Amino acid sequence: MLLFCLMLAVVTDSAHAAGCAFEAQGEGRVVSVTDARSFRLEDGREVRLAGIEIADRQNGTAALSAQVLGRDISLQGQDDSPDRYGRQTAFAFVSGSDTPVQSELLRQGQAMVSPEVSNRDCATLLLAAEAEARQAKRGTWADGSVIKNAESPGDILAGIGRFAVVEGKVLSVRQAGATTYLNFGRNWTRDFAVTISRRTIPALEAAGVSPKSLENRRIRVRGWVEARNGPRIELLRVGQLEVLGGN
């Protein structure tokens, strides 16, 4: 299937070279892994890996431990301010490697790309790693139910409050007040829909996609499942949306 990813569809050599290149945020040795995307350094700092979401926490923790535990790493990021749990959010690089730990976890199928990645080169690099694992059915992608079918709203709704990846055909695009709805079913109160606020539209259009152009197109969307009658995912960033080839 030909994939048209809004963030960039093909990773070129130059994108690999740029990758997730941000400001240096220090370095240190990993002394413990606290969960599937967090670890603690010898100096006491706790680091949370930016740009990924975890589907299987047990396997993800083991995969992260195998990569970083006892290793020297360097950190890069846009902001070194701690999150509400005191963790530093960053991209991590094992000493001697210019590939972020996140890419390796994605390539193994132990993570999914978060829509919070705003840097285009970085998003391209991470999405390519995820696509490699998905096509090879590695890790979490070996389970065919990981990508939710937009025509099965009950299955999506069972994951309320969780991060999900959903695929399906947009049957209609409707606007109600300041919100645009991408509807995947005929019953608007029960079926799955993607909501887009008015403030998000300019970013979509700048990426070359208007909501109306998505009607009768197959798309893949990622985000957190909410319940508003039927299951909903709110589109806040362009990186949440991929347009798939074919109708």
C-alpha cells in the first residue's frame, strides 16, 4: 500500500543525517530502567523518552533495558524542564551511536510514534522505523488487532483513555460550530469519528490537506480515545494523520 504521510513519506539520506537533532541536554550512565520508556541516570536524573508511546509495557521495559542499562548515553531535546513527575523528556543516544534509542524501539515493534513529535525530520525518521516494524509484523505489530478498525466502534471504545492507532475510510466530513467531524460510520452518535477544532485547520491546510479532501479516503489516525457518545480521537497535530493510498 502506498503511504502518503503528511509529515513526509520517504526518509532520505539527508533526513537520516538530520534525524532527531536538538539541543544537547547532558549525558550520563543508566543505572536503572523504571518503565518501558523511562530510566534513571547515575546522577539521579530520571529521563522519559520523547516521541513514543508504548503498547506492551512488559516487553517494552525489557527491550529498553537491553538497549540502555549500564550504558553511557547522551540526551537531546527542545526543553530540559522536568515534567510534572520530575522526569526530563528527551531523545536518548547510546554512546557511539547517532540513532536515537526511540528509533531502535520502534524498529523492534516495541513502541509507536507519538503525535507530539513536531520536528519534521525527527517525525520522518521515527515513522519510517515504525513502518518497518509494522510491515515485518515485529513486536506489538504481530498482533493484527493493534491497528483498530474504524468500522468497529465497540473495539475502539474498549480502549477509552488509551493511545490507539485507527484505520478506516472517511464516509463524510461535517462541520458543527467550531468543530469538523471526520465520520467513519452513518450513525454519528455511535460510530467512530475524528474531531478537528477550527484552530487546527490552518496547520492541516499548510500541509496540503483540507478536511473536506479526506472524504472517501482511507486514513490512519493516532491519538487518545475519548467517549463522546461514540469513540472519538481529537486531531490536535498534523502528525496524527496519515493518508493511505486508494479510496
